[in-house]
Amino acid sequence: MVITICIGSSCHLKGSREIVHTLERLISLHKVKDRVELTGSFCIGQCMKGVCVKIEEQLFSLTPDDAENFFKKEVLGRQE
């Protein structure tokens, strides 16, 4: 599974760095590093929607507060 996080200026200001750190921590904690790859993109083109995160081609809009629930539902939920 590839997760792409926008790190462009708009998303950076909305907390993309915090989301990256949260997802890195959760990937390590849940031992899914061999199945989940984090990548960055400078612009996904949805700047008004918050921090843009994609799993494959599905787009999500996150805040740092949403990152843990996103991980549980969308990342761990797809591992089963």
C-alpha cells in the first residue's frame, strides 16, 4: 500500500508534517512497515480541502487530529 501525503506549502501550513510523523509512528507501532510505504508530493491539487492524503488513487482530506483514526480505518482496515 502506498500512502502519498501532500507536503506543498498549503498542506504544510495545515499540518502535513504532524500527519507524516503520526503515520510513521503508527506504521512502526503496528509493524506494517513491510506493507505500507509513505511518500510525499509537493501538490496533489486539492489545496482547499486540507492536508491531502492519497491511498493509491483514493483522496482523503485530513487534519493532524484525524490522522490516527484515518490510520486505523483506512490503513489497518485494508490490511485484513
